[in-house]
Amino acid sequence: MSALLYRVLRAQPGEAPALVWSFAYFFLVLCSYYLLRPVRDTVGVALGRDELQRLFVLTFVVMLALVPVFGWLSARLPRARLLPVIYAFFALNLAGFSLHLPPAVFFVWLSVFNLFVVSVFWSFMADLFAPAQAARLYGTIAAGGSCGAIAGPLIAAESPLGASGLLVLAAVLLLGAVLCIVMLARWARQHPRPGDPRPEAPLGGSILAGMRAALSSPFLLAICGYLFCYTALSTALYFQQVTIVREALPNPQEQTRFFARVDLAVNSLTLAIQILAFARLAALIGPIGLLVLMPLVSVAGFLWLGATPTLTALVVFGITRRVGEFAISKPAREALFTVVPREQRYKAKNFIDTVIYRGGDTIAALYLASLPAFFAAGIALVWTGLGAFLGARMKSWTRADARSSPSLQPER
């Protein structure tokens, strides 16, 4: 049974403890978020397009303000202290929201919270696992998040706790994630990643080093463009969703149930692909195929939505796109950071995952919300080209690393 489990998960014996704790860590983080996501989406429909545009801009401004704060903390705190500080901070925020919950503030806060806690999670994973390990294990680790994303809406739908109780529960789940971080740090001390001297030491460097690296490295700049295209198209689709759902389902309670059911379908399908298919798909089509698959689906989906802007088209395309992002594109995109130096895994990655991500949101909210879906299909073609470039670089460096050295230093 043990051998069968290792074959299914494609894990080697020494990796099992890290795989279990990483799975649990991501489960707790995304369960806490998905407890609250249906409420945010209902608030978004109620606020309307004009207010949403203002809140997307405000979220971007908050992200810009937090980047130097994160850079300052990561330069001075070892990861075993940095990550618990971040999760404890957000847990305290949730405790405060349980006493008073302003809708607009909560919308902005949840948008910031989601990106930060997931970004530092994947930074930690890139610090623990080498590229070859990421190709085998990231699908299973991402499945932990999918399980949490399934459990969160189910708890929210069935729990008698009410909004305040759910906020407190989400805070408790984040504190549970801190325990996982402690156990993973212990495993990392016993299994240090080759080529990473003093992994427990603070990163040092400038508080803006991540921004400079992200905008000066061709590889990281391509990641910026890839993520920018994804988030810009996601926001464009979100605004089309607001219009289509409001017309098809005018009742707010129906809207909340609709969003919860969509989340449940997305996360259930994602989980099945992550556990059963990701590692095999990665071996079959490689990093290039993984990174261009969903951009190509988006080209076809936006063309369909432009020709037939119905709730059915929105649901089919939206679910397919989100399943592909969570099950395939995101693990492949996160694996790109396993081939960059350690400081860039935290600082540059945080800048990309927050400022670039929300920058795409903001530009899409201001300038793409009213554009036809056919224009979005053109952006998806650019997204496809960037995916092909990144996949080719990743494939080349991983092969070179396997042939020559355990430490990989790509072009900066």
C-alpha cells in the first residue's frame, strides 16, 4: 500500500513528511479564504461596476504600499519567523473584522490577503523543493489547496456560525498553518536544498530588490507579462460575469448560491486533475505545454463568449478556465521560481504576485471592462507566446541542471 501511494503521488520516501505538511498548510490557507469568498463576490455584485473600479484601484495602491514593508521584513527575518508573522497578522485582522465588517474595506482586504498568503506559501515551496521535485510534487501540494477550497464553501454553506463565527474560524485555520510552517522548517533543516547555503538566514538586501530584479531580468519580466495577461483577462471576465449574472439571477441569495456552486464545481474538478493527472501531464507535454494550454483555451473561450454572451457560455468557459488555472497553469507557473536565486523567490515573487497581479486587475477594471470579448482573445494570444518562451527556458535550464550541477543559476 505504501509503495502504491508513492507511485500515485510520485513522491520519494524522504519527501513524504514534507509533502504531507505542505498539503495541510495549503489546505488551511485556502480553506480560510474560501470561507469568505462567496460573501466577497456577493458584495461585488451589489456594489456595481463603478464602485468595483474604485476598489480595484484602491487594492492596487494598498499592494504598492505593502511591497516595501514585505521587503523590509524579509531582509531582516529568517523564513521560520517571517511566515508566522505574516499569518498571525492576517489572523488578527480577521478577529477584528469579526467585531465590525465594513463591506468595501473587507473587499479590498480580502483581495490583498488572498494574494499575500498564497504568494508566501509558494515562495516557501520554491525554497524547499528543487525543480525536479516541483515537477513531481506540486500537483499533489496544490491539491491540498483544492481540498481547502472545497471545504471552505461547504462549511460556509452549512455552518450555523454566521459571518462573525466564520471570520473567527478562518483566523484559527491561519494559526494552524503556522504549525505546518514550523514542521516544514524542521524538515528543511534535515533535508537542505542543494545550492542554498544558510537557508534559515534572513535574505538581507534592499527592500526594493524584488522590484528591481523583476523588471531587469528577461526571465522574470516574462513571468510578469504572463501573470499580467492572466489577471487582466480574469478581471475582464469578472466584469462580464457581473453583467451576465445580474441579468440572469436578479436575486442576491440566488447569486450567492450560484457562486458557491461554481466554486464547488471548480475545486472538485481541480482536485481530481491535481491528484490523478498533473504529474503525468507534466511528463507528457512538458513545461511548454503546461504553460500554453490555458492561454489557448482562453482564446477559444473569449471568442465563444463574444459571440454568445449567455450564462451557459459564462459557466462553461469560467469553470474550464479556472480549473485549468488552478490544476495546471498555476503549479507550472510556480515551478518557474525554483530556478531563480533564493532572494528572488521571496522578494521578486512577492512583487510579481501582488503589484503585477493587481496592476493587471486595475488596468483591466479601468480600460478592459467595456471592451468586447474579441479583444480579450487577442490578449490571450500574447499570453500564449509568453508561455511558450517561459516553458522553453524552464525546459532548457532544468535539463542543464540535471546534466551538470545541483545548483541552477539562470540568466538574470
